[in-house]
Amino acid sequence: MSARQKFLVIHMTDPAGAEWDPSVDGTRLQRWLEFRDGPDGWEANGQTVAGPDQARRITAHDGDLVVTDGPFPEFAEWFLGVEWIEAADMEEATRLLAEHSTARIGRMYVIPASGA
């Protein structure tokens, strides 16, 4: 078996994305979960996240800590969740993620783990 790389996947909403359709997206997500948890998949290591109304932004300005509660009006998209996947390379990770429901209704960012 060849070496596998880890990739961080950030799932996002997208205002231009399709509306969630349970008959299409639910099926895509179920296939994804079955593959991920199957003999050729990987151990699940992800989580959905709360909505923007439960978020908090923390920044420093001139040495002062500034904390702002969400939601944040400047965001047109929001985080749906994050997960780590394993794949042979970026091309395989991209092919695998193309089958995820987020590919149709939102967007995903795929980032190789450091040293990958």
C-alpha cells in the first residue's frame, strides 16, 4: 500500500450553490459516509460546526483584545464543518471530494497537512 497524505477539508456554504435537496444531496452524503467508513476509507475525523450566531471573533488592536459576537454581516458564506481525510495525493483527494454533497450545495477548501 502506498503512503497516504492527510488533507484538511473545510466545508463552506455558498450563496451561489444549489439548494439542499434531500433526494440528491442526502444520497450523495450517505454514499460519501459509506465510502469513508468502509474498508477502503479512513477513520472519521470531522465535525459540523454551529451557526454564525454562536461564533466569536477575537482580534488584537494596538495591544488591546477585541471580542465581537457573531453573526458577522460581512460573511456571505459560512462554515459547515471540517474534517481530515487521507488520500494518495491532491488529485485523489479532489476526486473523492467531488462526490461529497458540499461540492453541489457549497464549496470546499482542501489543504494538505504540513509536510505532506
